[in-house]
Amino acid sequence: MNANNRKGPIVDPGVCRCCGAVKKCRLLNVEYEWSGKKEVYADMFVDCFGLVLSHLEGEESERVICATCVVRLRDACAFRHQVLVCEEKLLSATVHIHDDNETFKMEVEVKQEAEEVPLQAACDRDDDDDDDRATDPIEDTMEHDDEEADTTSTLTIQVKVEELQDSSVEQQSPRRREGATVDPAQTDMLDQLNSMKKKLNQMQQTDETRRTESPLQRRPVSVDKDLHILRNAARIVENSYVCPFITVFSDYHCIYCREMFLDPNQLREHTMTHDPKTYKDVLDPKKLIQVDIERIDCRLCDEKIDTIDTFKDHLTTIHGQKLYKDVQNEFMPFKLKIGTLTCVECGKNVSFFHALKKHMAEHFGTYICDVCGAHYFEERHLTLHKNSHNTKKVVQMFPCNECDKTFKSKNSRSFHIARIHKNEPAYPCNKCDEIFISYHMRYRHKMNVHGEKRMFPCEGCDKIFDSRKTLREHNQRTHLQLFRHECSLCDKKFYLPSALRDHMTSHTGERNFRCEFCGKNYPRSKALKVHLQSHSSEKRYKCTLCPSAYTQVTNFKNHMKTKHPLPDHNVEGYRAIEYS
């Protein structure tokens, strides 16, 4: 059959929804003509199996069926129709009962089908067909099916026992004339026939109702909104100047190559070097989509656009691009800048991006606590939050067998054991093949090996730090003076609980840290470490202003203060001239 004589659209190649094979396929919800009849394969699934298929309103590639599965579906529908016809003829058969001579007269039409072509042969024939041939594997298989249908013959079987002389006997009644012998088997058979006839009538009425229903009433529309969100986001990124990115804590990373940036302006300039059409290849559907909207504008023309909604209208009306209108908020919008960040939804100011992202859950979080109304992006975070409301319920904890720590999930415990006790690396570097056992080690590796510059200035003074954690601790300790740990025996307060524990030794007099060389005891481990330096013959601390060298850092500091009292010598300067 010539390819131009196809009686419906063909998708080549397509992945069959029913068997997963990659072949030339037809659409499930489009009407085709076969053997003079109209057929819609999605409707045939409903009529034959009562099965309503999903995703019939999406892309063509998501709603296709191959030739082999079409033949099987048509055979199933024909077999179902055959069974219904045989049931109807069986129930309409005449049954005569007499006291001496019983006659069962049945005329049954039996379809004597030709030898069925094996399914594997049909599949092989369909797979071997290449694009250079003019025949369509779908049409070829269906035409072969027509030949099978033409070879079907009808055979009438008439089962007769001796004819009754008296035709006035009541039909299909278990009641007998006077003097007749009642056969229980015959009575049960008549009851079963009546029951089967009622069921057949109900089935036929159901089929007629399904045929008269509208397809929209019979097949509910199923929309994959998550897929529509991803497609909208990809189309917006491809045609605008928005900057997609990912984050690790408060660090910004290029979504295309994972390059790290601290300055959002450098991130935007770097992202412009990548082709936005590759965004759909690196987009992870399992992660939240984050986009910087400092500049939107249209890539297809010179139009200046300030909001995402305006750009979406511009893209569909002016350039004819397709966007799904059943979804909104395709991504979380940000306007990144150095310093204080502002929420684009409500205008709230925060100091770090990690805090801003947590705040954005109030606008975009889909998991909401029914007790206090808190919003979360993930269900597991909501579950942990709900446990805080239920004080009577005992939360299951998972203790570590190697130490005394406990965790709220098995996953957290497994990660702890692998990273702490087994020293299995879990933090890979995105610039080389090195893998580290902690985030801090990878952080330092990128700075020392790859030359990443990280400078976080303090807004309250002139100091500059190389990590946000150090800056945060500096603000809390120096400017905010958040000393939450107070000694119960005196009025002293401390920033860290470890500092409080070290201070308590001054009240208790405990000296639990003993030197293995000389036997001296110390109240703190830090003091013991300093003492151990005195047993080393290596003078690690050398003065750059004179030939003096020391084994202990305390002696070196005293030397610098007394011999070289310069105002710029501080603790950080002393550490810088430590030699290993």
C-alpha cells in the first residue's frame, strides 16, 4: 500500500504506549478508518476493557500505539463481540421438555477462524520494515488482518434429540405437567439461562450507553502539571535573559557548568556564555527551579520587559510561542545582589540567600502545616515540623552504633556512619576528581587549589573573612554579643557551649587531660596540645624580624609583643608565619 494512502496521521518514530517498542505508530485519540469502519483506539480500550488512558491531551509522542498492539486490540474487541453474540444466541435457543422424550434444540453459530498469525511474526515483520520502502508497517499489518477476517466462515450446528409431537409445552419453565417427573438438573439449567440472559441485556445496555456518551464525558482530561511547569520554564529561559542558577547553602553556581560565584553580576555575565537552548538538558525536575530576574527582556526582539507575566504574554501573542496556561509560578524568582537580599514577593530583607530561600516557602511552598500554617517545599520537612506539635507522640530516633549520636531518619544515620566512622568521601569537587569527607575540606580545597576567591566583609567593621560562617560568628560574638551560655556558679557568659565547659573546670578543679611524656595534667584539651609542643624539638614558629624561633605558639606571641610591639601584629598575623 502506498504511503500516501494512509487514512490518518503517522508518528515516525514513536514509542508505543502499550509495548514500549520504537516503531511507526498511530495516535490513540485520533479517528482512523479500517475496513470501512471508523475506530478510535482510546475508545476501543474503554469499550473492551473499561480502561481510561491518561496523557491523551499532551504531545503526540506521549499518545501513540504501534501496529502490533493495534492488531491485538482489534482482536480483543472482536473476541468480546463474538462472546456477546454467542451468549445472546444461546439464551434465545428453544428448549422443549417432555415427560418421556426430552428435546433440546439449539442453533448455535460458531465462527471457524483461519489459522492465526503468531504475534511474534507480526512484530518481526513490522520491525524489519525500513524507511526506504513505500509500505507502511501499520497499514501492512492491518491489511493482513483484513485477509484474516475474510477467511472467517460460519458453521451452523444443530443439536437435536427426538422431535416432540406436542408443541404446546411451556418453554423455559421449570413447571411440569401432572404426572411428569421433575429433573433437578433441567431446572438448574433453565435458571442459569435466565440469569445469563439478564446479564447479557445489562451488558448490551451498558455498551449502548458508552457509545452514545460524549468522548469528553467518558474520558476525563488528565494533565501532567509538573511536566507543563518544566516546559514553560525551559521556554522562558530559552527566549529571555533571565539567569537560572543553583545554590549550595548561600553560594551561587552556574546551572550549566557548576562554576561557583559570590558576585551575582559575575554569575550573570558567565551564564550569558552558555547556550540557553541547552537548559532543558541540565534541568533537574526533582529540584526547585531558581531564576534570577534582574534582567528579563526578550531574546527574539528588542522589547524591554520587566515582569515575567508581561514576558509570557509577549512571547505568546507577538512570537506565537506555546506556553501552558494551566500552570503558574514555573520557578522561584530572585533579584540577586551583593549584601542584603530582598524578597521579590513581599519586600522582606534578609542577610543571606539561604535565609531568603527558606522564606520563599511562605510564597511557593505547597506543603502546609494544618496546625500553624507553616509552609515547606518538601513533604519530609513538613513531617518533621508536625512532630513538634505532637508532644505526646514519641518520635522514633535512630541511634548510631559507633557513638552516642541519634538521628531522626535512617538516611541521616547512614550518611553519618559513612562520613564520620568509615571516612567515606561524600563531597566531590566539581573542578577535579577529588572527593572529600566534609564540606569544609572541599571548601578549603577550592580556595587553595583552584584559587576561588571568597571575601565576606563585615558591615559593622573593616574586617574581611573567607567564609560566611566565620562572618556570622564574628557578628554574633562581637557586634550582637549573643552570649547564650551562662555559668551557673558565676556571672560569666560564653558564646560557645565548649567555652562554658572549659570554664567550669575552673570551679571544679578537674584536670582530666594528662601529658604522656611528663605526666602533667591540664583542665582543657587545648592547653594540653599547647604543652605537647614543648616536647617537640622542632621550632615551628619563626620570627620574620629576627632569628628567634619557638616550639610553642604562646612563647612566640610573647616574643612578638615584647620585642616587636607593632600595632598590626595580631593573632591572625601570628598564625600566618607558622611553619610546618
